[in-house]
Amino acid sequence: QKEVEQNSGPLSVPEGAIASLNCTYSDRGSQSFFWYRQYSGKSPELIMFIYSNGDKEDGRFTAQLNKASQYVSLLIRDSQPSDSATYLCGSSSASKIIFGSGTRLSIRP
Amino acid sequence: DADVTQTPRNRITKTGKRIMLECSQTKGHDRMYWYRQDPGLGLRLIYYSFDVKDINKGEISDGYSVSRQAQAKFSLSLESAIPNQTALYFCATSDYGTGGGYTFGSGTRLTVV
């Protein structure tokens, strides 16, 4: 069974700090990796995708991929209250995404 | 207008009833997917389709069927609804490959009583 594992949280981070979200995957054939943000009762929205080892930055967000360790992470700098949500990690193989169960992030004032 | 539209948004149905959830998209994407989301279990793939003539089972297809009526339309049916099919259902689309990820619909909250 191909799996994507995330710590369910909740992860509590003070406003303005860096939030670090982690994810591991089991399928070495996975080609692309995704981070989605989901507010309660809403649909997931894509934040970042990455397919090469290393870091990819987009504004306050940085995705990191280490294929040797089968590890993906998302860093959120200068955390804001609006970042409070559930973050879903996904890995793609054969054009299908397998998602982790999500990490709930709470930004405290 | 939304790129991926799901109907209905909410539905309560009785055990044993047949119900259809509909999804239509204006993105021109070939690939369409149905997922269900349960608290603590994340998103699980039910069925997916890479074009009108292609239908594939996902990890939890039992009790469900699908129809790809056109490139833009992909419907999910519960043949005989049961309470453990109570969940939030999402339709998603993607272009060739998933380098850009999915675009999700707004979801259908289904309750089976």
C-alpha cells in the first residue's frame, strides 16, 4: 500500500514565526509532490508543487524535497493568522495523487 | 463561474437509495477524479478518468460507479447508499500529467441516514 504520512497535529506556532510541516512517502516511483491548504469545510487549494531535489521558494512558502530520504517539507515564514488551516501533502505517480491525512496548523497571536 | 462545479453542494439521503453526484469543468482538462474525505483519513481516491473512454478504479471503489459523459462531465453514483458513505466528496481535474496538481471542486457533503 503506497502511503503518505503526516503528523496530524495540531501544530501551534506564534504569529511571525516559521511553521515547519513535514511529510514522508513510501512510493519511490513518485514523481511530483504537492502541498495543499484546506480551510475547514472548503476545498483544498494548491500552494506549492516540487519535483526536483532541493528547495523551491514562492513568497513566504518554501517546499523542500529529499528523494533519497523520501521526505517533503513545507516552511511558512512570517506566519499569519490566515495561515491557520489543514495542510495536505500529496505525492504523484502515474498521474494520480495520494494524499496524507493532513496536518492542522494553528497560528497563535 | 467556478472552473470545477459540483452539484449538489449538500445532500441527505436514506439508506438504500441511489444517488448521483455530478461534476462539470470548464478548464478543458482531460483528467478527472473523484475523492472522498473523512475526518482523520485525508482524501482517498474513488475513481479516475484520463479521457472519455477511460475509467479506472481507485483505492476505495466498492459501492460506487462513475460515468464520463463528456470531456467536461464526470458523475459519481452510489448504487445503494449506506451510512458509512457519509463523507465530503470532491471532484478534481488536471491537465496531462500532474505537474501542476489538481483543481478541486467545492465539494458535496453527503449524509446517508
